Amino acid sequence: MAETQKNNPLHGITLEKILTDLQAHYGWEKLGILIRIDCFNSNQSIKSSLNFLRKMPWARKKVEDLFLDTFHK
């Protein structure tokens, strides 16, 4: 299994860690501008955002892409 994940930069990083790092780096307001989803603009919390992102793969992909662009250049 490790062989199939060696080129995946997100391997071993939880969605909660990704979201927490992005929120600490950008803040909710800037996150809401960069990725236009309601959980970043209203009801701002890690828990509500995680619930939404786990249900919506398209939104999770945007968050993961922003994380990679921000922290893994």
C-alpha cells in the first residue's frame, strides 16, 4: 500500500489538519473569498466545515488543492 501512496502529497494528512492549517494561515474571511462555500462564510467552525467537506467531494477537492498550493510548492 505504501508504494501506491508515495506520490500522494496528502497521504497521512487528515482533513481536519488540512482545514485547521488553512484556517490558521488565512482565517475564515479569506478562506471564504478563496473558496466560496457557505461553511467558510457563515457558521464558521472546524466541525461544521468538516461535516460539509466530508459530504461534498467537489468542495473537499478545492480545499485540498488550496492546501497543496499554499504549503507544498
